[in-house]
Amino acid sequence: MNLLKKMIYTGLIITNLYSPMKAIAQNNYMQDNDNTKIEKVEKSLEGKINFASLEASLTHKVNPRIRGIMNSSINYKNIELGYWGLHETDGKNWYFSRSVPTIGTKDAKTKICAVLKTDQKGIFDIKYGIRNTSLPSRIADYGWTTLSGNKKGVELAFFLGKNLGNGFSGEIFNATNINYNKKVNNYSELQINEQITKHIKGFGRIELGINNQTTNTNYLLGISISK
């Protein structure tokens, strides 16, 4: 577990240092006549940041909700450092995020990952495990599944998206947490999207959370903007 933590933290540090590394390499390239090695490093480093979607919605209790989803990655030769993050807020005093940094070979369908959950007070849960993208592709058009754990418990989460035809698509997210004290918490989302324009969708979503025998349900309607 300590080795896995070190790999994740190393990946995060390299991700944060990518821009300064690139700037230093470019500066040395111009100042140093012997720039062959720097040029090779520069060509080997490839990075991208994808803005996946930005949602604005209202719950059935007329509470506003803003959700942003991002993907980014840095490739060095055959190694890829990735990041997937969901960030959500009501614009006032409530905030939640689920961040998943990954590391693995570039074309691997399974990568090592960490799952960090954050609220307005800070990080409240970190688990380590693997994320796979090949299993969901067998039954859906896109998605992933993640298995992670720590000394308190394990979590199995998956996300599936499928084109339903005629401009409609469906998405399912589910996360099941099993604590070693035998408490089980589950959170699910079912979302239906309708394509309005190339980059704009309307959606309806049902959120169902079950925590210690207590059920919490939200119904949302909103607009999503994607690239």
C-alpha cells in the first residue's frame, strides 16, 4: 500500500510540474548549443486538458446545482498520468468533488488510481485501487469501473453511457461503499440526455443515496455544455 501511495503521489507531483518543466526545457533549448537531449524530452512530453462538461440544474426543491467534469493527461514516452474530476456546488456553502488521478501505460485499459473525495471542509476520504475502461465498453458506448480501498473499507464504482438513438442518451453511475464494520452505503444516478445542439444537452437526473438505512432522493432538470 505504501508503494502504491508513493506512485500516486509521484504522478500528482509530475502533473503539477509539467508546465514549469516545459518552460525550462524551452529556455534551455535556446541558450544551450548542445540541445539534443532537451529536444528529445520536449518531444516525448505530451499533455492535454479536456473540458468534458459543465452542468447547471435545479432540484425538485428548487435548489441550484453546478457540476463540472474534467479530463486531463500527460504522456511521457509510454507512461500516462491522467486525471478525472467531478466538482459540484450549490454556489453557496456546499461543495463536493470526486477526483481520480491515474497512472499506467498509455494504451492500458486498467490503470492504478486514487479516489479522493472532498467537501467544503477539505478531503474526507482517500482510497487506492484500479480503474478499468474495457469492461464497460462491452455493454455500453463509454464508461469506466473503479475498485478502491483503504484500511476502513472498499468501494466499487462504475459509470456507463449509451446512445439511445434520436438524439437521446442514457447514463448510469453507482458507487457502493462497504466498511469493514459491515455498514454499506450506496449512491446511484440515472440520467437521460437530449441533444439540443452540437455542444448543448438538456437532461433529467435522479439521484438516490442510501446511508445507514436512510434514503435521500433528488430529481434534477438542467442544461449541459460540452466540447
